[in-house]
Amino acid sequence: MSEIQYKELALLAADAAKDKKAFDIKILNVEGLTIIADYFVICSGNTDKQVQAIANAIEEKLKKKEIFPEQIAGKNNGRWIVMDYADVIIHVFHKRERQYYELDRLWADASKILNSEENS
């Protein structure tokens, strides 16, 4: 997959998250800052069920494009779900976990492709 395709994957994931009323959706370009991925998608939900619904919507939308995760962790508890799509890592947080782990601050040097802090 090319760099542009990874960016498109990240944008598709963000769009799916928005459809499930995720908030504070960010896409960070972390290329050159870490070897684990080129993009992080970070978003939040208010409840465990919403976090799970967001992750499910992302997985379904990408599956329709025949894009499948290498691994998904945390889906059962709905607090912090990590979806590994190779060069795109998607973090779906419960709002409390996001505040606690401050992933946004940790990657503050990354350029922002999308920064939607509005609560939908």
C-alpha cells in the first residue's frame, strides 16, 4: 500500500468513527517519529458500548474495501481498542482512558491531518 493509500485508510477510519458519533477525532502523521506506523487515528466515545460500536463501524467500513486488520486488541472491554492496520494504527478510547494516557500529548510533534475536537 502506498503512502496516499495509508492516508486514505486513515480518513476512511475517521469517517466511520464520526458516523458513530465519536468525538475529538484526530489523524496524526507519525512517520519519522516512530517505526510502528505512519499514521495514528485517535478518537473517543462516551461509553464502553459506544467505543465498541465505533471500532466495529471502522472494521466494517474497511472490510468493505477489502482492508483487514493485522490485529485488534481491547475490543471486549471497550476502554481502549487498538486496531492495527500495518502503517495505520487506530486508537478508539473511552474518554476517561484518553484523558489518562494522554496519547495526543505524547505525539504532539506529529503533524495533524485531521483535528476535529468538536463533540458530535
